[in-house]
Amino acid sequence: MKPPNKIDSVDKWFITTKIRPHARVRLFCFPYAGGAASIYRQWPSLLPPEVEVTAIELPGRGMRLAEPAFRSVATLVDQLTEVLIPRIDGEFAFFGHSMGAVIAFELAREFHRRGKPAPRWIFVSGRGAPHVHRTDPPIYDLPAPEFVNALGKLNGTPKEVLEHKELMDLMMPILRADFELVQTYEYTPGAPLDCPITVFGGLEDPEVPYDTLPPWKEQTAKSFKLHMLPGDHFFLRSAQGMLLALLAADLIRQSG
């Protein structure tokens, strides 16, 4: 795998904190709603040296705070495909949690439509299968007090942040945009992907019922795995060690 050049290493879309020119696979990680590339900052130190982690920094957060956020999965995936394809110079995989799972899945489908190489693996976390109908009402257009209350029930935003008016005034536009992006997403039927899919779910996740996870199997023509981990919707944090051990086992075996 070629190391990124100087321009690539500071590219606004891609955050690679540990350059590993001899890595066997590059793992591109996509954030949940309201999340930034920083949610994956510990992963390079916790994954084996065969894996290079590149976190995706979407507009509207981190160093891109001044840029308008995307509100459509299709528009975002189209733009991401354009900037990502030139970086594919070896084996790669996608990981996405919640909103990020939708992005990773649709990005892989767009690669297929354009005749580009498929990821070695797709890891989707905290999100039901895309073709399973979701009955939860959208929250992105709720009045501010109700929107903040809905965020609190998800348990992803610290209470002290939710109660900090200045912080919430800053975060509200990006949170609304992200929830609009994911809650207006409509799945279009298509052929199963030509790469394995591993799904992670939270045993105490009220947002993603267990029965919405096994149907992900229908989205791949390759192998399928489902792991249930302890924790609520953000088991990504509370069960991080378990998740990364399972993820690494798949990546190293597949790329070895």
C-alpha cells in the first residue's frame, strides 16, 4: 500500500493519524450523526499494524465546521466517491456506525455501479438493514426543545452539552442536517454486494431492534456475520475493545 503524499495527509476529507505504509488494508471509518473524525482517534493505537485507519471528516464538523453539512445520502455519496476513488491503491474496508453505516453501504454500492473495486469487507454498526422499513418518526424538523429532548433519549450527547445553550446553538445545525440526511434516506433495491458484511448491534439498543439486523444478510453475496455487544446505541464506545477485536480478526484473516 502506498503511503499518502503530503497533500493527502492533510486532505480535509481524510484524517489518518498514524501513517502505516506497510499496512495490508486501509479501514475508512464514517461517523454517526453529529460525530466527527475524532470519534475514531483511539482506533489506530488499538488495531494491529496491518490496519491503517482513515477517519472521514464530513463538512460541518471538526476542521470543516464552517462548511455546510450534507442533507442527502445520495449527494454525499456522490461527492465521497469522487474524492475517495483516487485514494484506493490497495485493499480497503469500510466501517460505519448508525448514520455512518448507511454511508458505508451506499458508498460500496456506488463503487459497484461505477465498476470500481469492492471493499474487502464492510462493517456496519448500530443500524438496521436498509431494506427493513423504519417506523420511528423523524426528529430533524422538531422545534428546538423537542429536538434536544429526543437527542437526550438517544444517550449519545452528554447531558452537560444538551444543557449548554451556547454549545447546542453551535451544534444544532449539524445535528439537524445529519438527522435529515439519515431519516430521509430511501433504500433502492439492487444486487447484493460482492463483499462480506459484518454487523454489530447493541444488546440494550432501543433504537435498533435485533430483528432489523439479520436481514443485512440479504445485502451480500459473500459471507455474513452478526455480533451483539453489550451496551445501548453507543456500544461503539462502551464495548470498543470487543468490537475492535472482532473487526481486526476479520480484516487480518481476509487480507492475509
